[in-house]
Amino acid sequence: MFVGDEVVLDVSFTRARARLASLARAGLLASASEGAYSAGVTGTSRVGALGMYRVVQVHICELTERDGSSGLALRWEVTGPGGALFPALDADITIRPAGEQATVLALAGAYRPPLGAFGRKLDRAILHRVAAATVRNFLRQVAGGITGQPGDGRAT
């Protein structure tokens, strides 16, 4: 299943690129991932589902430049017992200029619902909305890290 979202930031592309690189180096994108999953410790977080908790590992690649934009790849995956019950998310975070003092921050990703056909039905019924809300929350946190304003970013 595909999931994505984007926000417009009131900050220049040059500043946004420098801040995104800094957030990635400092491990703050992992912290934003934790926040999107509602709590945890640096680099991992605990995901509650039906009273069970799992550790989410966040893998982030270095920021790259291409065709006037910048981006990095990330992977969220649940580890440990029961990890196969949760989908892994592979996504790209990109920024691109949107004028002299504006930048678009976007996430485009894909995940495969667990549990085969039953998981796909459950995803269509509810899980996709949960995934979309998680991505939206994550982007708002990253936007706040880039701009210095918590919860910053306008939906596009």
C-alpha cells in the first residue's frame, strides 16, 4: 500500500536542506518517528497494539541531492516477537523549493499489510487511515524541527 503526505514550510530551501541534514545526523528524525508512534527512547520506540508493545527500529540514509531537490530514505520496522504482525514502511523524505522563502517537505512510501488477504481487507477498512495519520504526524514533527516551530507546516 502506498502512503504519503506533504507540507509547505515558510523557510528557504537552503535553510530547510541544512536543517534536515542536521536533524538526520543528530538522530532527531528517529525521535520524530518515535513521536509519530507515541513515545519511546532515542532510536527506537514502543508501539502499543491490543496491549502488546513492540520495538520500532528506524533506519535513515544520508541526505542526497538530485535535480534541484534533496532527500533521504528511511525504513520503520517492528522487531522482536510479533514483529511480522506490523508492516514495515519504506519511504523517501524529500524537500524541494517552492519559491524564495518556501519549501515543500514530502514523504512518499509503501508498506505491505501483514496477514495476507485478511491484512489487506483490514488495511482497506482502517489501517490505511492509521498509516496516513502516522505519516502526517511524522511530517508535522519534522517540519517543526526544520522551522523551529513545533507542529509547523501547512497541508498542501
